[in-house]
Amino acid sequence: MVDFDALQAAGVADARDRAPLIEYLDRLGFTAEEMVEAERRGRLFGLAGDVLQWSGPPKYSLADAAASLGLPLADVEHAWAALGLTAAGAEVPTLSQADLDGLRTWAEMRALLGEVPATGLLRVIGSSLARISEAESSMIRSSSPDMQIDISHNELITAQAYRAAAGFIPRIGAMMDAVHRHHLMSARTYFEHVIRDGSSSVVCGIGFADLSDFTSLTQTLTTDELTALLNEFSGAGADVVHAAGGRVVKFIGDAIMWVGSEPEQVLQVAVDLVGHPRARQAKLQVRAGVDFGQVLAISGDYFGNPVNLAARLVASADPGQILVSTRLHDALPDRRFGPPQSLTLKGFATPVTAYPLARI
């Protein structure tokens, strides 16, 4: 039996009026102490889902973690911040056992590989998971509005909806672990074809594609229509890149950046994107810019002159056009191109020669 009077006295406001929520939490096995603590944080309605989202009970502070790892507190604070995370204070218990184990993995990688690459990996993990988390939250909130208390106006309904959605979190984590391993094998195979020495430099093709007149589209489409358009473009773009054996580097608004180990491969992605049937059906025009050469591959991104040139070429391309660099043009003698164009591009001191791929 739930002692509503005791809960009220301990700090749960209007305990009897909130009996359906409290009885639901009691059936799930939550103690009075856990309910009181959740109420103190203003999260009694979220308690059922929150416990499925936590990495574990908060048992350690950052200072505890530093002592356990034998590292200066400043180093551990820096690592936690590199993950994009914050703590209430160095002495406040906010870390679970899983969190401490994760920091131990970073500490051992740092000892073996060095500070810069190990902490750089934390930044990539943090930024990538932040994006994944936002995507998860957006998907769930849009498809399950009852999760929002200001929409349901009923704590029990929101608690149950949140609990149901949060049940996927451990399963998504397991799925990400499996997919991560597949991507590692794919990355290993890819780098075997593009690495030329022991440095971070690789030789590969870089392509950018975006939607022509996207700014005007944002002014004429509703939010739902714009969301559907971007989802459609990113989904189709990823499918095309992967089908050709390339690798998606990132999406930037309405643009996609990809890389490929061979000149023909990276250009074929551009052809397939610009001529994608779903884009034509939606009366959308895609344009692309492509280059090939030596770049730096660091923290899952690419840097260097070929990257900059490909990005400038897509910005200069007409709707439905593919512009390629001289390097890529010369590497593809069997492809048909239009007359060379002399372009004045931002960031390039002298005019750049580009070739439009001939339309078939």
C-alpha cells in the first residue's frame, strides 16, 4: 500500500491527487525515497523513463574519477568537457560506474596513443552522440506528443508514454555497438586504398552536392514539408554514396559531403545524386562539385585544398550541373566534359579551371 501521507510529508506535493501516477510508479518497484528525490528535481512524472535513460546510479564525482584513474582533476574535467558533458561540480556525484569505466578507457588510450588523438576521439564521440540524441528526441517527440506534459496535461499518460519510448534506449545502444563494429571494418578497408604513407594524409576523391535554390525553398515550404524534403534528400544521398562504395562524411544543411577511393567512383556518386529519380519527381535540382587529391583525414573529417575546391565548385555550379577540377578531369579520359570554365573562387588567389560534366 502506498502511504500518501508519508509521501506528502516527505515533499511530494498533492500526493493523493496524484495517486494514479504514484501507484503506477509503485507497481514498477520505485521506492518512496526515489519518488521524493524525483519530485525534488521536478521529475516525478519522468522517473519511470529517466531510469532507463541513465547510464547508472550516480556514485562518483569527477574528483573521485580522477583519484581512481590516478590523473589530475583538470585532465578528467577536460575529458568530460570534450564529450560535450557538464557536471554540477567536481565534488558532486554525477558519474555512474559505466561513466567511470568509459573515462578509464580514454585514460588508457591516452597513455598508449597520446593526448591529442585520444581526446580528439572524445570530441567526435561527443558531437556524434549529441546529434544522434537530438535525432532520437525529435523523432520520439514528433511521433509521441503525449511524452510532453504540456500537451498531455496528465502526468500518468506522460509517464507511460515516456517509459515506452525509453525502453528502446538500451536496445539502440546495443544496435549502435553492432553497427559501429561494421563501420570500423568498412573504414579499415577504405583506408587501405587511400593511405599513401604513415601520416594522416590520404589520396581520395571529395564531392559535395546540394539543393539548388534551397533558400527560396525554406521560404515557400511549411516546416513539415521542409523536414520531409531534408529527410528525403539525406536518405537518398546516403543510399547513393553507399551503393557506389563511397563514404558519407557529413550533412551540412541541404548539402552532403562524401569521399571515394577512385576518381570514377566519386564522380559516379555525383551523377547519381544529380540525376536521382526522386529528385526529379519532386522537381528538385541538385548540383555537385568534385575534386581528387591529397587531403588530411582527421577525426572523421577531411581538410585540404581539394576539399575547399570541391566546396567552391558546388557553389558555382548551375542547377543540375556537375563541376569537376582539372585533376579529376585529367584522371577520367573516358568521360565527356564540356568546355573548360575559368572561375574566380573565394579563397583561391588565381582563377581556377573547372570542367562541367557533359549531360547525357
